[in-house]
Amino acid sequence: MNAKRAVLAGFYPPPFAGEPVHVMQLAHLLRRQGMAVDILNLNRRARPSPDYLSCRGRWALLWKLFTVADRASILHLHTNGHSRKSWLMILVAGLAARRRGTVAVLTLHSGLLPAYVAGFGRIRRALAKWILGSFARVVCVNGEIHRAVEHLGIGGGRFVVIPAFLGVERPAELEPADRALIRDFRPLLVAVAGGEHDPELGLTVVLRAVQQLADSIPGLGAVLMGWQVGPKTRPLIDELGLASRAVCLGEVSHHRCLAFLSAGDVVVRSTFADGDAITVREALALGVPVVASDTDFRPPGVRLFRRGDVSDLAAKLVQVLAAPAVESPAPAPLHDQPARDIWQLYSELAGPADDTARLLRPRRRPATEGRPR
């Protein structure tokens, strides 16, 4: 592999949410394979850190995104694709590819993207098609996102579907304070929020399901976690009289989240929209049953309930908790299939020395080719 440097542009922990965790794990993966990796943290509120580059001002950040990668690098932008701000980032990275000769890759993470791009009119669809045509590869974390952007009219093998999950190792045991926190919670339900504009929205469904099951499953308790979780959820726990049955931790570190997932009897993902929830795949890899809302995409092995339906969630929880316990298999290693796929993509983009020189050369428009439409 000739190119030895990648620039990952995206949110980076903290916060400990799906996309930032993916960027962190991808950086670790590429470095293990011998690549130099720089990270541009797109969170303008990020604290200074030796782990990444950052900028406070919007225009300074956009300029950094445009200039941070050279012609011997791969610029890999991670974004949700469901807002104007996100598409501005995509545009700038695309311009870097076209004007600076940078090899650019785009990963689209959000389950809200299909509905967002479905609302594009003719002009915005044409502009989006032109922008996405700047990228050597567009990675979609699930098939629904792939179909949504493919409808913009870009053909060929430019689009690939690779889940954001890059594998999981057996997590550390819970700290003593966390073990004490859930000592009386048996069975233990672990709910991780996220995936939408209002991350706490789905947690209301979880808490009301716990309330509904209180009499039939006396020991049932829930731990609720997630970025931007707490302001609505903690008051609701008290309002529903669940102070002895539910604990809202808010945002926690990734390793602490994994420890709770591994300790749970069931993991719940109650979001109203999702891309490819990493916590769902982590729980499955750890051998923990998952009950999740029926968004446009869920991986195999998940028990689904109707979005927003408290009674259906309660019924599915009863079914899962009543099933005989099975011994947890060894977790999938870090180099799981998506990790192999993403490394294959990087290998193809860099290629052998002769191909790399051609790939990294600025793209020229044939004389017969018209303007983008």
C-alpha cells in the first residue's frame, strides 16, 4: 500500500456516541495496519487535545477541512447527511477532492438521511449528485441509506455498504460502584439512547414499559445511558415512581458502556430512527439479547417492537426474558468483517505504487464532457 496517511474528519469522543466511537475505532484499526492517521474533530466545542486537530470558528474549521489532506493522503469524512450543516461539510470535502487532488471518502451515518434527501427538489438533487461525484467512495452504513443516495443518480461501484461496527473485545468488569448501582436489578435492562434529533424521545417508551412490568417482574431494573440524556429522563423516572427501578447515567465512556452491555440481561434500543447503531451490534456480539424499535434498519438477531408502542415493547421484553439463558459466545474480534471491508477499501484506494500515482493525480474533465447538470 503506497499511501501511508489518512485524515479522518468527524466527531471524536467525547461525546461517546456512535459516530465518534466509530471514528476512534477506525483510527485504531488503520494505525494497527501501519497507516499514519490524523483526526480533524468537527465538533467546534471540542476541548484542545493531542489526539486530534480542531478549530473553534465555523469558517476556520471549513478551511481546515479543505486543506488538511494533501495529494498523498486519503481524506475520510464522517457525517450524518441529514442537515444543511452536514451537506456543507460534504461540499467542502468534495471541493478538496476536485481542486486539490485529494482522494476523498465519505461515510454517511444517519437513519434520518433517507427522509431528508427524499425532500430534495430538482436543483438540490442535481447539486447533491455533483457533490457526491467528487468522492472516490461513498460508504453507507446500511442499505436504506445506500438506496436513498443511489436514487440521486450516481451509478457504478462508487457506493458501498459497510456497517459502522468494527468489532468488540470482551469488556472489563463493572467497577464496584457500578456493580452496587445495579445490585438489586435482576433482570437488568440496559437502554442506550441516540440516533435522532431528540435522543431521549425513545427512553419514555422504555420507562413506561418498565412501569407496566413492575408487578409481573418484581426485580426488573433499568440503566439508561446516552449522549445528551438526562434532562428529560431523570425527572420522568421520579414522575413515574421508578426511582428504585431505574437509573439514568447520561453519557458514559465507551468502555463503561460496554461493561454495562455485557452485564445486562437484555439491551433495548428504542430510537425512532437509526443508521447502524453500534451498541446494538456490540450487544449481539457479546451474546446479549437485543429488543429494538422497528426502524428502517436493524441487523439480524434483533427482536423488534413497534416504534413508540409501550405495550409491544413490554410484550417483547417478557418473551426475551422468559427464554432460556444461553452461554454467551466469545465476542467477535476487533477485525470483524466490516473492519476487513473498510481496510480493503483503503487498500483499493491507495493501490500499488503505479496505480496510486494515477489515482492521486488531479482529475481532469474530458474535453467532450459538458458541465455538471
